[in-house]
Amino acid sequence: MPRKTSIIPKASVARMLVKAGAKRVAQDGVDAFTEVLTEIALKISKKAAEISRHAGRKTVHEGDIRLAAKN
């Protein structure tokens, strides 16, 4: 069975949960949180790219990301 790769490293997600106060983190918790973060990140990315194109640019800038994240 092929391995499913993730855009966001799972070790980083686990560290984030521990830093937020979790004493222990189960693998299925890390997997679920990774999926949720990926979905949110992709939505913001698509919106930022749309904002950039609307401004007549090919390059996505910091302001595009921040504006997309606000909405």
C-alpha cells in the first residue's frame, strides 16, 4: 500500500500541539490536525493567488496572504 504524503510535516504538527499544552498526542490526532491545517492553508493559498492575479501580478506577496487569511 502506498504511503500517503502530507504537505505539512506531521512532526511539526505534533510539536505545535505539545507547545499548545497537550501532554501527549496520539497519531490519529496528529493526522486529523494535519488534514485540517492543510485544508485551511489551501483555502488561504487559493484566495491569495486570486488577490494577486486581481492586482495584475504573478507573484503572491505578504499582504495577499494576510488579506486572504482575514477573510
